[in-house]
Amino acid sequence: MGKRKQVRVGPPPTTVEEFGDALLAATPGDADRLAPGFTLPPELAEAADRAGQHLIGRACRRGWLPEDLHQAAQRHLDEFAGSYLLDTLAAYAGQFTVVHPEWREQLDAAGAVRWWTETEPHLPQWAAKHILTPSEAVAAVIDALGLLRILPRLTVVLPAPGTPLERPVRHHVDEKKLSRVRALLAKAESSSFPEEAEALSAKAQELMTRHALDRVLVEAGAAPDTPASRRFWLDTPYPDAKSLLVHVVAKANRCQAVFDPRWDFVTLVGDEDDLDSVALLTTSLLVQATRAMIAGGQEDRGRRSRDFRKSFLVSYATRIGERLEQAAESTIAQEPDLLPVLASHEKQVAATFTELFPEVVNKSVTVRSHDGWGAGRAAADRARLPDS
């Protein structure tokens, strides 16, 4: 029989400073002690606001973007704590007149908008909106602050709000060509025939490479843009295997990629338009790979195991990478005069990547199912890719 542990409980906090210290040191189980009644003390509401603004500001200055915070919240918080975190983010961004346009786009896409009035503190309005008792609201606040406290420093992809905008304006995207690529990938995702889906994906790669070559011709003689970077979040399960698919697509499109296994995202470095292509094609191929993996296990229970599915995805990514490289190289071969310019672009991307990630470690993904490897390669190898 275990011994009971005695815990000394001090007097309840009363000032904003005391509530702030208590919130940062609390666990969700302390919510009843901090908000025992039917109303939220104004000192507690102010303390929550101050702590949230401090921690969200620190996270943004450390490289976390609205999309990153939204993804982290979806993975580690419940609905209410995630909602509170987004409100905190909206309040933080609203303090600044200078906000990078892409940072603002991510803020809007995450649904972080300032909806509450200034006549009273945010916390009681938020609790009323979600029909939460004071202790339930405080428990959500503690969860949200707890996540913000542990966020590590990330590579800065976009400047935080309030930072002077020094990044050059990106070149105009050819929406007509991107629409053709999207149409091909939409057909690939809707096709029930793996051969057709993979052929359509390869054709999309050819179009994207052709678009990159056209861009090089237009920009000939002009100073090239500094390579950009962005993050691509991966869903579980098997994020390490899925990251390999992102890597091979990035390589085929003259970009570089690095996977962060702590948070399941890949950081991409490359020309802006090439990064658009990588995100577009990777999203489609992940849908196709998952469908092919599930279809491969419909009639065989052994093919539903974790080892089989992870090995399938690794093999699929490896073979798809080979085919995308072939599609890109065959297109580039038609414009041999552009090889030096493309090489210069890739050299600049490599230099930027090394500057951002000076200590990258190469790690392999373990494959434990020979059957899964063979099935994945077969699924990626059945396509007869077009020559044009």
C-alpha cells in the first residue's frame, strides 16, 4: 500500500502578478483552485492575457508562424485550448502595423481573428462564447500556455510582426500553367487506376519543370531572388516515411528539404515558384500513396500491419522519386543551354540551405517488411510515363 504524499497549498492568488505566476506553474487540475466560483476574477483574466501575449510573442520571434501554431495546437491541444491559443495569436498580431503579407495570409487561413470587444477582458468573453465554467476556461488557458512554453526555436521562414520587410517581392506566378498542373493532379487523385494516376503525376512534373525553364529564360540577366523557405506539416502515422516523399519531390524540383521529427514538419528551401510546385505535387502524391497503401491491404490482413505500411510508403517514395527525376531530366534535356543557369540556381539554394541548417544529420528510415517494400515499388512502377 503506497504512502500518501502531503502537499502544502499556499493562500490563493489575489494580484495580477500572483495569478500570472500561478498560471505558468499550474496544471489543468489546478483550475478549480484558481477559479473556484462562478465568475472569473478580473486579475486572473488580466494575468492570462499578459502571459499569453508574452509567450505567443516569444514563439513568433523564435520563428513560429500562424500555420505552425495552428498545426501544433491541433496535434497537442483540445478544441477549447486551441481556440484560446488562436485568439491569443490574433490579439498579438493586432498590435502591429507592419506584418508580412504571407504571415497575414497564414493568420487568416488559421481563422485567428479578433472578434471580442475592448469593453471587458477577453477571457470572460471567450468563456461565455464557448459556454465554459470559469474552471473549465482556466484549464484551457493552462493547457494553451503550457504548449507555448515548450515551443523551441525554429528557423525563421518569415519575419515576425513588427519586423521591417526586407525580402524582395516574388515574381508573378503563371496561374494558367499552375491551373493545368492542378487539373492533372486532381485527375490523378480521383483515378482508381494506379497506372493512370502516376502517369498524370509525372506529366504534372514535366509541366512544372517546363514552367521553371520558362521562368529562367524570362529572368535571364536579372539578379536572381534569394531562395525562400517554408514549412510543410505532415500528418501521422508514419511521418518519417512521408517526409521521404517530400524530400524526393523537392529534389526533383531543385529544392532541398530537412525533416524535424520532434514536430513532424519538413522545412523546404528553394525558389518561390519551385516551392509552390513542391507543395502542390507533394500534397497530391501523399493522397495517392495513402490510397495505394490502403488498397494493397484490402484482401490481406498481414498487409495492414504497421511494418508493411511504413515499408510500402518508403518504397513508394523511393521509386516515385526516381520517376520524377526522369521526367524532370527529360524536359531539361530539351534546353541544354539552360543547364548552367539551373546549376547556378541550385548552388544558391544549397548555400542558403547550409546557412539555415549548418548541422543537418542524415538518417535512414528503417524498412522491416520485404513484402511492403515490394508492394510499394510495384505500385509506383506500374505506370507507363509519357515521353513528352
